[in-house]
Amino acid sequence: TDPHSSDKVSVGALAFDFGKMEYFKNGKPIILSKTEQKLLRILVANTGSILTREQLIDKIWSQEADFVDENALTVAVKRLRAKIEDDPSSPEYIQTVYGLGYRWTERQQP
């Protein structure tokens, strides 16, 4: 079974239960905004695939996508990284693919 198809995902120190909207890092709860939750879910569901900024904006702000400032996505990514990454300036999970968008990557455990 695909571990990403379920509502529960755990990778490294992170554990997400999208069904219950509960998120943990090192066993401690992380509080995510609705936008951050949507962003995280889309990225995790597409692990390893590059998602363009347009795709992400469209999926996260589907109803009001026409009115979303490009910067809103940058801010959401930055906030999410600050909450889940050990070193947000050198992200392990949410990688920027220059000129394209973002990708969720999972470091292979040795």
C-alpha cells in the first residue's frame, strides 16, 4: 500500500494525521493554519513531484485563485518550513525547484 494515500503519514521526526488535522514534530504538536495544512497535504500527496507555483496556488486557493498575490504562496511555504524543518534555510523536506516550484522530498533512511 502507498503510505501517502492514507490520512496518516510519518517521515523522520514528523507525523501528520490529515484526517484529524493533527501534526507533530518530535512528538510535539505543530499548529498549522488552514493554508499551511492544504499546502502540506498537496506536497506530501505528490512526494517527489515538482508542483508549479500556479498548481499550488490553484489547489490551495481554488475559489479565490485569481485574486491571490504570488507572494502568498512564498509566505505560506516559508511559514510551513519554519514549523517543520530543522533548518528552514536549508530545507530537508520542502525543496524549492528554481524557476519551477516546490517539491516534497523524503531523505532515504540509511
